[in-house]
Amino acid sequence: MRFKTVDPIASKGCKNMAFSPEPPFTHGRAARTAVLLVNLGTPTAPEPGPVRRYLKQFLSDPRVVEIPRLLWWPILNGVILVVRPRKSAAKYAAIWSEQGSPLMVHSQQQALLLRGYLGNQDLDVDVELAMRYGEPAIESALRRLAERGVDRVLILPMYPQYSATTTASVLDEVFNCLARVRNLPEVRWIKHFHDHPGYIAALRQSVLDHWKRHGRAQDRGGKLLMSFHGVPKRTLLLGDPYHCECQKTGRLLAESLGLAPDQYVVTFQSRFGRAEWLQPYTAPTLEALAKGGARAVDVICPGFPADCLETLEEIAMEGRDTFLASGGEEYRYIACLNESPAFIAALTDLCRQHMQGWPVARADAARQAAEAEQGRARAMQLGAER
């Protein structure tokens, strides 16, 4: 039997594929491990131009908007990207800090702290931050890891509750980027952590700290309202587990706080468009609570690990206006977990669980470095240049 030699570049399936250049290879460099922490993203400035670029990338993602492109493109480019950037820029300006976007600031701190917590547990693991939309892009983050000799990557999407619109989109982009890489790293990912004991404990501590300072809304006829980002109801009917995972997070948090079912409520915010989304909606629920006699309400957003536009403007500002205008007296927003020590400890535990079997202990790193140096010596003997 004779085999025909095929040029892979000239073959039909690969002729249009362009691989990214690999970092210079050097013998003796031990492979490293890293966590790639990925959040949603943010404009670079609270101005119409940067907001428009961010929204275009975000709303062009078929995981986010499942409307056929032929119908969606004229709406997006002819209406939404013409009208919405200026309005959204004003909202961003209302929550922008001297350091920049709150989501970016908190995410950078989370990555830095996670690296430190892992190191304190004698683990030699890099942590890199990326955003699904905007900068730092996933592709550039993966490139930086490759340049540092990282050969094992744990993807940590910062979405406690899995959804195809969020977590799956992150993984789409990771593998789209890796499709252009010759020397692929070993990759693992964390699908969700909606019921992780450390995550629930961090939420519980956040609520308890708030109650210690301000008292409980339940004592004034109110409730603890847990607001999650909404998605179209259609996604639930098609098999997305997001709604169920939000409900489980809410139930576990309430149980940890000793709340009865009538002392808390799970709602969904950020509805976009005319289609039915997951219910109950947050704003109408706040209005109904106030009109029903609740003088106070405590509001927490468990699905957002870092404060951002949706929490600081939509919930902390717009939500307050809705509740007070409807007759409520005290509206108390509970900040996201952000740099909470309990939350960073939970992320550390989560990463340790998913890195089992990888040589991440410092003793492993020292052994690998010694083995790599021996390999380099053998390669030099065989004529390697570096």
C-alpha cells in the first residue's frame, strides 16, 4: 500500500488557516500553571465612542443575542448603536471612579489577591485577568501566558451561575483563540460555582456584616431581595440551567441566614427588548414591596462577583429611586463580594479543587525546574542552539 503525502497548508481544510507565531522556544524552561480569570468587560472610558465599541462587540455575540443575523444586524447597527451609546455613557459616568471602571478596578484586585492567596498556600500559580469583551482581551491574555512558559491553564469565568450567554461565550472565545495556536496548553475550566460552600459563606458574611451596621429590613416589614441578571425565558425552556442555579444560590444563602421563604425574594434585572425574560423582574418587585407596606429593603446581587454598571447604577441608584418613589423609606444596597477575604479564599479553594493532579506545589515547581535544566543539557549535547 502506498500513501500519498499531503501538504497540510495546501489541503482544502487548512488552506485559509493562519497560525499565530509561537514565543521563542528555549530548552530548560519549566512549564508553568496559570489561572485565567475572565469577567464580562467594560468600556475604556465613559464616553459614547468607547461605549459604542464595547456594545458592538458585546451585542454581536450570537451567544448573547440569538436573533438571526439578517434580522439583528440592521437593528444593532441602525438603531441600537446609534441611540444607546450616549445614554449608556451617561450611566457609566455616574459610577466611574478616579481609578476607572469599577468592574476593571475590582477585577484587577481580585486577580492580584487570588495570586497572593494561592502563593500563601505554597502553590506556584500565575493569575492573569481577561475580559470577554474589550480589554484585556482573552487572546492577548493567553499570549502573555504562553510567553511566560505557561503550559497548563485553568479558565475561571467570573459567573457563579452558568449560562450559555456568559460562561459558554467565554469558552467559545478561548477555543477560538487556541484554534490559531500550534503548541496548545492543557486547558481546564470551571463551569460554575453557584453552590460552592465558600461562595455561599462569603455571601452570608456580606449580609451579616450589613445587618450588623444597618439592621435587618425584615424587622421593618421588608425582605432581603436577591437580584440576578436576567436572560430571556426562552433560554430556560431550551435547556439553559441558569434560572435553576440562581434559585439554588438564593435558597442556600437564605438557609444559611435562617430566613423563612417569606423573608426573601429572588428577582431578575436588566431586561432588554420586548421578549419575556425570567421573572419576577426586579424593578416591579421593588415597587410592589414598597406599595405593600415594606418600609425597608436590603438588596444584594449574588450573581455579580464585582460591582459594575448593573449593580452600582441600575440597582443601587435606579432601584433606590423606584423603591422610595413607591412609598418605601429605607433602601439598602449590599455591595458585591469584590475583594472580600472570604470570597478570595473561596476562589482559592475552587482553583485548588480544579487543579488537582497538576504539579502546582512549590516543591513540584523546583523539581520541574531541575528536570528542565537536565533536559536542556541533553538538548545542547544533541546540537540544540538554545
